[in-house]
Amino acid sequence: MVGWLASSKAGHDKDKVYVIIKEEPEYVYLADGKARTQGNPKKKNRKHIQIIKEKSDDILREKLIRGEKVYNEEIRKIIGGYVCQRQM
């Protein structure tokens, strides 16, 4: 699921869109590139997220899987592109 877009289903951030940057058996780590940066991701229970798109971006996904540096601008661009499509 690393690199996929997800929406929060519960909590004060309900309906906010994130990129999954790391996963554990019970939790995922989410970043939006603004309040939740790649260096300070949000830890969220898997039950509290909804996958909204299978992949965000192949290049970003590969960088996350390989452990390469991902910039917050890249994360914001992916989320912004999805939000613009959704509003049309």
C-alpha cells in the first residue's frame, strides 16, 4: 500500500487525503506534505483509513519502496492532482 492515496475515515482529520509512506501490520504512516510532512508522518490505525486510489504515482511509489528521499512538494503535487480531479 506504500505510495497509495488514502482518506481518513475517523478523527479530527476526517476526509483529509494523505499518501501512505510507511506501513506496519496494524498501522500506516500518512503524509500530506503540509501539516504532516514526510519527516513527521501521522500514525493511523488501518481501520480508520479508506484507500481512494490504488496508486498515487509510480515514481513516488518506487522512491518510497526503495527508501529514497521523497520531498514534501512531491507529496503535495500528487494529492493536489487527485483533489482537482475529484472536484471536477
